[in-house]
Amino acid sequence: METDRPAGVLFDVDGTLVDTAYLHAVSWWEALRQAGQEIPMAAIHRALGMGAERLLQHLLGPERDREADERIRYAHDSLFAEFWDRLRPLPGASELLRACSARGLRVVLATSATERELDAIRAALLADDVIGGIISITGTAGPGSEPDLLAAALDHAGLDRARVVLVGDSIWDVAAAGHLDIPCIGLTCGGTCRSELAGAGAAAVFDDPAALLAGLADSPVAALA
């Protein structure tokens, strides 16, 4: 079926373009500790990308005191805000966005960041001139949190689902893309290893944005242009 919607690349932000995965893990760890929950940081890191509600259910179980969820999320957000002025892009992030745009692809970011946090992210990336859209997915940690949220993000961005690649750093990104038959490129710079991303179904795996940029011509992105 013909469509006038553009082809594009949907980028997760945390751990994919900006070096925030472990900052989020530390912030969740401290927020949970303040709520009297001692959760190993490794377990928290492995849950990143699920989305806040699913993350808390995964770590604390369905029998938890759900009334505490909002306080924990607020504590996490407040703790993470302390890092805003120190956010740094991962190697090659800005250059990758520019390369995708130069191929005629629409570059769209998907993030749960607040407006002020998004300002810090954009300041770190320095690529506003090639970003064709920013999708705010409230209450999640990125596009991989739920397949239906990913679908909504694609529709809101006006992208053709048949000509989209997702770039993310977690197995949850890969799984959500798989539910919609969208290729997902996994990056290990968020802390998830190559074998896990490939095992989850990633169409290709690279170390970081710079490595994807170097291999762009042979990646699933090349088929979109």
C-alpha cells in the first residue's frame, strides 16, 4: 500500500544517545532505598527500559504498596535532575542523527523526559536542526516500555511503520519493536550485552552510535533510504 508518510529512524534516548543508563539506575536505587526497599543495582539496571510502572512491579512485585509508587517515581525524578547539567552524548550520537537526516530519513526521538530534562538532553546532543520530531511518552522510560506506546509514538510522529527502524539499548526496546514487526538495532552502550540484544531479536547490534555510524551503509537503516 502506498503512503505519503516518510521513512524514518526512531531513537530511544537514555542509554542510546545520551549516557544516562547508570545515572537512572543510581537514581532508582536511591529512590527505592528512601522508600525502605533494598534492591541490588544490577537488578535495577536490567529493568531499565521497561517503563516506570512495569519497573516497579518487576522489582517489588504485584503485592507492593502501590500508593508508594508515585513517591518513588518523584524521588527518582528529583535525584536524576541533579545530573541534568552534566549529561553527555554517547560517542557519535550527534553525527549519527545528522547522517540519518542526510539520507532523507526523518529523525525522531522517543523519551519520557520532562520539558526541562529534555532541554538538557537537547543541549547535550546539539542536533536540533536535524531532529524531525520528539515523542514524549509520559510515565515510561522509552519506546520499549510497551508495544502500544511504540505504535502510538510512530503514528504521532507521522512515520510509515513499514519503513521505520528503531534504535535502542535494551531488550525491552527490541521486544516492543518485534511485536510491531519493526527492525530494531541494539546498542550495547546502555549496558546490555551483545548476546542478550541479539538473542532478543535485534536485527543488528553495535557498540554505540559511533559504531552504527561507521556501519550505517550495511545496517537496516540503509534499506530505508
